[in-house]
Amino acid sequence: MFRRLTLAAALAVGAVHAADLPEPVARLMQAAQIPPQAAGIVVMRGDTTLISHNAQQSMQPASTMKLFTTLTALEQLGPVFRGRTELLTSAPIVNGTLQGDLILRGGADADFNEDVLGHMLQALRNQGIKSIKGDIVLDRQLFQPSRPDLGQPPFDEYPWAYYNVAPDALLVNTNLLKVEMRSVGGKLSLAMMPEMDKVGVRSEMATSDAPCPAWENGWRSPDFTRKGDRIEVVLHGSFPRDCVKSISVNVLDPHDYLERLVRTTWHKLGGTLKGDVREASAPTPPAPATAVNADTDATTAAPTAPPAAVPAPATTPVLRLLADHVARPLPEVLRDTNKNSDNTLARTIFLSLGSLEADPLLGSRPLPPDASQTSTAARAEAAIRAWLQRHAIDGNGLVIDNGSGLSRAERATPAQLAGVLRAGLKSLWMPEFLSSLPIAATDGTMRRRLKDSPAAMRARVKTGSLKGVIAVAGYVQDANNEPVVVVAMLNDEHVANGAGRAVLDALIDWVARSGTVPGDGYVPSPPSATR
């Protein structure tokens, strides 16, 4: 019988149980010229360490970093947490005109899109508001800084790509424009969604004889031009003849995007705006509590008096809630985050850890102000490190940047990821956490992997990849249906062109084929052929 050890001690003596890497794994690493020191691997069944290879080595985790963010969020914010968006005002309504400003306040609503905006503005029309005398104020102040993207260099050469969208508290449609390109008879036509005030799209693309499925080979980074108050998105490169494709691009500044979407939507509803659409310069005061309609995503304003012990300052305007929207519950958002490895959602959840707390009535509410004026990201990092400490997971070597893994600065050790996964199995919200992970050969980023392996549909694994980095972290059912924690990171240029993925798939396959016998603890079945 193996002696049960603490996680740190077990990993320190892991070589007792498996001195060498599994033969198929070692063979593929050697064939790909991936050196042993470039790999960090931990495999554990219960308290028994099966493989411990560079377990304490701080490495680039790529998107497996999302596990730190998502499990901490699930345990700190809870399964009923929801981000929210609000329309607020302190102005009266006189003869169909709102006599002052309308505030559109962001609350990290993961589902805020053009349809939601339309429903919220329609709610104003339903209340008899036809005109807004003041400004529409876009309040992103929940996150500090309110625009985390400003001043930051692009992560890679594809700043327009969906995975590079930086979050803010009032992000709508993930700031993406969907462009349909249709080439018929040598003529290219374009359509853009959503429709926006004074925003168009034009092509500087040449038509080519390339096959339609290879259209991306001719694609070049789009940009935009500004002429007065008009913006034109410009497409570059080439596009095949007789081809129809759509792509989503992140080109517009988030203020331009939302400002012009608000103007267009309000105008379509028959509303008029006499003021401007501008950014809030300081956080708006909280609105009174609202009563939630449990059968819909909307809430109905139900003003209540503020607590007598904390009276509002005389100079602070009293805001009324006119309309709101709450996102899906956190577990549903986590499924989109982990299964699809959505960086923007992960970064939004990360910043939510530093700015929001759950509210049983509203879904969420802002955290009390931080007297030290710490940034939202710093507060989020502190929340994750506090969670690690509560679970006795050593934080040394962990570097947190944005909580998504889309960073060259972020670092984690295989032992830390193994600790997170072990905590996940013991979590009160274990079913919700497991259901967020991609299932081998079934869905998410694992849908095309391990189809002919016994790991198919029996492994729930978060993947990660950057240039020179590939990683997996999750749970694999072995031949005896025992859950096994598997963490593996490869940091080396030779992981490219599928070589690194083949190594990690071989490890998962090997674990799925393995079993236990009394007195020995771990006996692998014969390794499968390399796939």
C-alpha cells in the first residue's frame, strides 16, 4: 500500500512511483527533439503520485491558466452569480422627454450584445420616453483602469482577431464586426453587421484564382479610416472568385463601437437624442435595489430607501433604474470560457473577481471601494492567491497577468495546476467545474482529439497553446474508471506542427489505458500506436 502524502511531498518523491516518462511519451518527445527539461508533467490518482517530472518548474501554461481563474470564480462568486448591465437616470421625464442624462452602466455582463441593447432601449420607449435631452453616458468605471486595452502593445500580429479582444465592464458584442464577403463573377460585395451610425466597410482586396477553402491565405490585417465623423473599415489582401465567407474582426475602438451602435439602435426605435454619447469620467453612485423577475432575464425597478445608517450625501444624485439585463449564471459562462478557451470571457471573469460579489437579488453588485486604490487586476490576483492559500497550494513561481493564459508573462508550475484540479474534485461546485471542461473527442477544443483512444468521452481536459507552448490539464478516467489528474506543459519551439499535441495525446491515452493492481499501484496496459 502506498503511503498517503501531502501534495508537495508526494510530488517531491513522485519518481519513486514512475521514475521515467511513459515509453510512448518519451519516444515522441525524442522524435520531435523536445528535450526533457522542456516538459513539466504531473499525473496523480487520489493522493498517489504516478508521474512527477519537473513538477515544481515554473512554465508558460497558455490557456490552462484559465483553471486558476474559473475555479476561484466559481468558489468565490458562486453558481448564481451574474454580471449585469443597467440603464439609470436621475432626471425626471416630462412629456416624453428625459430631462437629463441617461447612464448606460456596465457590470461585466458576458451576454451584453446588440439584441440586449435593443431590448433595454425599447424598455425606455415602453415607459413613454421619446427623447433624451441630456447625454447618454457610457459607464465602464467598474474596472480600473476602465480601458485596460489603452497603451498596451498588441499581443501578436493579429490584433484584429477575436481572441485578442480586451475586456471592459461595458463590452458589447465582444467589440466584433461580422463581415460577409461575397465574390460573384469577379465582383466582390460586402455586408457588415451590426449596422452602426456612420460606419461602413470597403474592400481593397483583389480577386484571385485561389480555391475558396484557402481564402485565408490571401487575407491581410484590416484597418479603418476616419473622415470627419464617418468611419470606414478597410479590408486588404485578396479573395477568391466565386466564394462566400464571413469573418468577425476587432477593428473599431470600443467607444466608437458602442457609441454608434447606441445611436443607431435608439434611432431605429424612434427615439431622439439632443445631447452626445460620451464616456463617464468617474464611477456613478449605486442605484436603489431592484426586484428580480425570476421568469425572465429582466428586472423591474423597485426603489427602496437607502439604509438609515449610510445616508447618501446631499450632492449625490439619486439614480433610478429604468431597465437592466443580467447575464446567464456563472456556470454557463464558464462552459463557454473553458470549452472554447475564450480569452475575453476569461479576462472578464478575472476582472470580476476584483470588482464584483454575488447578490442573491441582483445577480451581482460592486465590491466596496478599495482604500489603497489598487487596480482591479491586482485585486483579482489577490483573490486567486488567497484561494490558493486556503487550499494549501504553494503560490511560488505563479505569475498572473490577465488570468486567461494569453500572455507571455504568465507562469505556473505543474504542481500548482495539479493542486487546482485536486481542489476541483473536492469543491462544493465540482459538477459545475467539471462540466466546463472540454470532453475528449466530443466538444470544445478537444472535439477532434483522441477519437480512437479509450480516453474518448472519458477525459475532461483544458487545453492551451501559444507559439512554442502547448499544455493540457484535466481529468482522465483510467481503465478501472478511477479519475486521474493529468497536467502536462511543453515549452519548446519543437512543439509546432502538431508534434507537441501528439506527445500530450499519447500521455492522456496512456493514462486512459492504465489500471491499478494491489501492492503495486500503477501498471500501464500496452501502449497504443502513435496517433
